[in-house]
Amino acid sequence: MSAPQETKVIVNKALLCGRVNAVRKSDDTVYTEVILPSADEYSQPATIEIRSKKRLGQIGETVQINVSCGGYRGKPFNYQDKDTGERFTRRPVVNSYMAIED
């Protein structure tokens, strides 16, 4: 994979680089699972999913994709601390990435 090119910083946008791990299609949307490079040889690589209107790459291919960053709050769930027995309500935050397509 070549080094990312210098680009102008734009709010809530990003350039994501990684290897396509899986692709699935639902209705008019393509969901591409991308494994990002690890920070170092001891770190676990991050896995993200990018939504798009068309296929972004083949499985095993390295891609660079401009995305719009978004997200939403997921459904709340109850959590019990195993040490204290105290109950909490948690609400996960789900990140989403949409390919910026021409």
C-alpha cells in the first residue's frame, strides 16, 4: 500500500486505508468490511464497515476510501458490575462511515 497523499483537512471527513475483508449487499447499499493497519506489530488491527452505493474493492484488495464520518446512539442495555453487583444502564455509540462517491 502506498503512503496516503497529503490532503486538506475537512470536518467530519476522513481517508481510510485498509484491506477489504468482506462485502455484502442489502437493497441498494453495499457494506464493505475493511481491516485497518495495526499501529505496530503487537496491536490488534481495527475493523470498520463502510457503506456505499457501489462496490469499493475485491476481497483481499488494499483500498483507500474517502468517507463521511457519522454515528448514532444504540439501544440502551442493563449491565451489572461483577465485583460490586451494582446495576448500570449503558447506551453504546455506533460509528458509521459512508463512502464519498463521485
